[in-house]
Amino acid sequence: MNKYVFLFFSMALTFSTTGQESIYNELLEKHVTNSGLVDYALLKKKEHKLDRYLRYLNTTAPKAFWSENKSKAFWINAYNAYTLKLILKNYPITSILDVKKKEKTAWTIPFAFINQKAYTLDEIEHSILRKNYTDPRIHVGINCASISCPKLFNKAFTEQNIEDRLEQLMTEFINDASKNKITKDTVVVSSIFKWFLEDFTKTKPLKSYLNTFSKTKISAKTKIAYLPYDWGLNSK
């Protein structure tokens, strides 16, 4: 392909992607609070805009020339957008655990279409994000629509912002006393750190990872316990 033709298509793709992210970003800014709670009732009225973004996802796939940050942002946005769609499709509900279809759960229903291929939320999380990116901060990027989940970020992730935003979200999550209780004498953290321990300990022990972000430093002698998970809907 002529290099100028290639450049044209690359630029067109960039503008298209930015435009679609803008639609999704606007929905998040208007219907998700700074603390990550979602006004599902109002978002339901704008579901057609979310569907427009999902149609974009269904005709797009990360390209080989995309940066790691661009691809990672794409898949995290896809996970969160389809989770919102799943809640809206079943709304009103009190928990994502209420979503079931022929004995499949919210995470095992193949309803998330990317480039005309159906994925489950589990496949996006485990077979793509966790498998392809050695980044435990993915767990504060994706959102399971639940109270105990790290908050849903009320802006779309982009190639430019994802690094700073994930760092910010992990810092906020670990220091959020409603999600992790870290004091001088006790450490009781989210069950996410137990379920995905291998992700957080690939390069350092869990205490060291927590200390990277925690305002209260954890001593080597302190034992770690885990909080029960609240699967109540993250509704405003």
C-alpha cells in the first residue's frame, strides 16, 4: 500500500475512534458520579447512544500497529460499556448476580460483540486483558457494576490517559476506607486481592504492592485479611 494511502487510513481511523470514544465519554460524564455510582434510570433513556458506541465496537478490533495502551484502553472500555448494556437490558435489578440466561451468568453469556465476534465478559477479562497485559491495575479499570468493585471511572479510557488514570484509580481504591481498611494495626482488603493474587504478586509480595499506593504503610509482620464482597448494584 502506498505510504500516503496508509497514512490517510490511519488518520481516518484515529478520528473515527476518537469520535466514538467521545460519545461513550459523554455518557459516562453525565450519568456516572465522581464516586462511580451510575444513574441507570437516566442512562436507560440514553441507551440508544450507548448502542451507537457498541455498534462501533462490533465493527472494530485492535490493530497490530496500535500501541499497548491504545489496545488496553479499547478492551477496558468495551468491558465496561457492555457491562452497562447488560444492566440496562435487565433493569431494574438489584445486583448483577440477578442476570442469568439458560444457567449462564453475567460473565458467561456471549453477548459482547467485537468485530462481529461474540465474547463473554470473562473472555475479555481473563483471555484478553489479564493474558495479554501484565498489569494488575486492569482490576481497577474494569467494573463489575457492584458496590465493592473499584469505582467505574466516569470518563472513557484513551491511549493518552490510561496510564495516569489507572495509577490514580488504584491509589484511590486502595485508600478508600469503604473498600480497603488499612490502619497501623490491621489490614483488611478487598477480596479482589485474594481472587487475583497472582496478578498482584508477579513482581513483588502483596504487602509491597499495597504499600506502593497506600498512605498508611503496612509492616512486614501485619497479617492480611479480606472483606466480604458486596454485589449490590452500583446505582446512584
